[in-house]
Amino acid sequence: MTTSLRTRGTSDGEAYVVRGFNVSAFFEVVAEVVAARHTSWKALAKEVGVSPSTLSRRGRGRCPDAATLAALSAWAGLNPADFVVASNNRRTGNPLAAISGVLRSDPSLAPNAVQALETIIRVAYASMEQSRRTTAPVERAAQPLAQAQGT
């Protein structure tokens, strides 16, 4: 059942979003937790107190009710707010701070492992930012030339 829940979205492969909640992403992460805990969807349903058909409804494109969402979130250690699609008007938080918080809250990670992962992620972000800064002026400078040439 993990595969079917993981691969279902909309017919064109886009995320299934209901009233700003990314149902596809939520269930993809829950599927990862199910796999990591070496359990099944049937066992998960029993553990959180819902019927297996409640979970399989997601496979048919239905959003869980609030109680099921809360139970699944608590079981998987997820914050449902993390799956709310931000509008363009709303300011998003700092992704590095969010990642750091998640890493530091993981009891299975030793402090030195957290520091190593944070360093890797900071370096990757800095590299992407540097790349963005160096390519953006070139792209902006090329725009007037392209417009002048009629392309």
C-alpha cells in the first residue's frame, strides 16, 4: 500500500492540494515514516485508531478529516502546518532554521552528526546562493541584447 499512496497525486502528476493543504506531500512523508518504522498501513490504522479504509481513501484522492490528520501527524511526529502551501503574499520562514530545528529534535542523531549535517546543508545553500548571484547579472545583461535582436 505504501507505493500506491506515494505515487498518487493528480492525473497529471502534480501535488494533490485541498484548500491549501498539500495532501500528497503529507502522505509521502507518512509513507516514509511507515517504511522507516518497518510497519504497514494496516498496523498504522490500528495504532492511530482509524479504519484501514480511511487511509486507503487518500489513495482515491480524498483528504483525511481533522481527527485523522491530527492522529497521523502525532504518530509520525509531523506538524501539519508544514504542509500548508504558502501563498505568494505570505512570508515564508527561514528554511535553514527549520532544518536545524528538525535535526536537533531528532533523538537518534548525536550532536556531532547534527553539526555535520548542518554544515553540509549550509555549504550547499551558500553554493546555490553564490551560483544564483553570479548567473543572475549575466542573465539580466543578456536580456536587453536578446530584445534588441528581436528574440
